[in-house]
Amino acid sequence: MEEHRAFKAQVYGELARVGKALASPQRLELLDLLAQGARSVEELASEASLSVASASRHLRLLYAARLVETRRAGLRVYYRLADPSIYDLWRSLREVGGRRLAEVERLERLLAAQSGDARPVSREELRALLASGRALALDVRPAVEYRQGHIAGARSIPMDELERRLGELPADMTVVAYCRGPYCFFSGEAVALLTARGYRARRLEDGFPEWRAAALPTEVVTEAAATGAPGQRAETRRL
């Protein structure tokens, strides 16, 4: 019996390391950002409004819990999710919080109301619209996230460039904006701007990580294509 108790204490103690790593709003946001793809410490710090030193501390705690991995490129350290199950863990936590915590549910409703799109597009509905040629998927995330993975056929116009690049969008199609996920404001802001300018616009119900997790068609941009090498195109990968 003592051996059983010692075993359980050790196992639960190790699992508690994961719980401790998740017990921080800053670290949860970093995991949400890393669900888009690998990013440097400096990029993550900027996106999460943290100092580089603070972001590094949080990332080291995530690394100690084996939730993220690293690679070095020159003087920069890049982080990524350790494997797809880490995104599943984050999504499960988010869904449980949305169901069980009244304040999270209230904030999610508030975000949906602020988007101005009362009927967001589901993933399957968007897939059908794209297949029929009746809609254009618009990726309003930063360009680096688009290059690392996006909905197949989507056009990239980051939110901070959208107003001056409206002329690149077709006026005779529905534009479905998407960004990082259900807590991302970019797609709602894009819909509001597009609607005000006379476009038919809606937003995806969640974001790119959810689309990819559902094994729907995605693309990545090859390094040569990203640098403008002639004859290079986006590479389609079915997950």
C-alpha cells in the first residue's frame, strides 16, 4: 500500500507541473499565440504586450513542463508547441471555461456582439462557400502567421493594412474574415470595416488553428515563395 501511495504521489506531482504551467493568463496567451506557429521570444513578447525578459521567464516555465520546444536561429530562440496534443489541451481548457465559468461565457458573448456579425460562418459552411466560388477567405493575422499556415486559397491582408488595401478584394463575393481563434478581435474588426465600406462580409466562427485541427485544407508558404523567388507558389498540405 505504501508503494502504491508513493507511486500516486509521484505521478500526480509530475502532472501538477502541467497544471502549474497553465496557471497564468500570460502563459495561456503565449500558448494561444504559438497555436498559430513558431515565433521568436521577441515576437511573442510584442504580441502579448510583455517585456522580453518577462516573456522569456514564462516560456521557460512552459518549456520545463514540456509544453513547448525550442530551436535557435542565430541569436534568436524560437518556440513552438511541443506537439498537437498541447493545442488540444489548450482548446479543452478554453471550452470547459466557456461552459463552466459564467464570466468567461459573458465575455465570449460580448466579443461576439462587438464583431457586428450576429451569424458567424461555421467551418463546414465556409468550406462549401469556398468550393462553390461564392466566397473569399481573408486572413487578417500578421503575415508571418499566414506564411506558417493558412486556409487553402485564403488571401493575406493583415488587419493593420486592410483599410488601405480594400481595393484588392472582390466586390462581388462574400468576404469571410478569420484570425487566430475565438478570442481574436481581428476578424470582428475586419467585418465591421468591410461592412462599413459596402462589402458583404462575415467572420469565421473560430480561427485557423480550429480549421487545421479539423483536418480541413490548408497551405503553407515555402521559404522561396515568401522571398519572392520566381516560379514559387504556396504549397498545399492536407492535414
